[in-house]
Amino acid sequence: MAMRLMLRFWRNESGSTITEYALIGGFISVTLIATFVSIGQKVNLMFVPIDNALN
């Protein structure tokens, strides 16, 4: 009885899709954050000379 229950639990893959979606979402989030940080620094460097010229 316990062995059958354990085998059924082991073969159940319904939770694996949730885990895969969570990993994909995490990867996309990390990629977007890294991209925004990189773009933000470049935009900041672009506007520093303009700010200095106005002061």
C-alpha cells in the first residue's frame, strides 16, 4: 500500500509545470533588470554633459 502510494506520488508530474514556469519567469525578470540597469547607466552618461552645460 505505502509502496504504491509512493510510486504514484513519484510519477505525478502535475507540479513540474508550475516549477518550470516559475524558473522561466525568474530568468526573464533577472534579464529585464540587468537590461534596465545597463540602459539606465548609458542614459545617465548621455545626460551628464547636458546637465553640466546647463549649470
